[in-house]
Amino acid sequence: MEIETRVSGIPCIARVTHYFRQAPMGPSANSDWDCYGYTECEFDILDQRGRPAPWLERKASDEDRERIEQEITEQLEN
């Protein structure tokens, strides 16, 4: 899956390489992660033509990455 997004204000594409969502399992779960649930999300940042953009990947702040993860989650859950 690919979504259009921005990194440091620059238009780009985020290509999802891995996504997993563990729904909360409640107190009977074997670990606190399973109890409360969690999401794993990995993606590559590409230029607008869909080519790898390592220079843009380096510009991505923690805030950019969190926002992109949220955008991906919203797309996949709808």
C-alpha cells in the first residue's frame, strides 16, 4: 500500500512494508502488550515518482514518522 504524504513539507509517498495490529486481548493475555494491544508499522519514504529517496528519509523527523504511521493506520482501518 502507498499513501501520499509530506516530509518536512515536501510531498512524497510512504510505501508500507509491514503492518500488524494486535487488538487488545484483556487481562487474560500473556503479556501487557497483548493485554492493551499494539500496532507495528514500517514504511519506506519515496519521492513523488515512487523512487527511493534516502535524502528525504534522512529529513524525516520523529513527528513526521508518527504522523505518517497515523495516516497509514487510518487508511488501513477504514
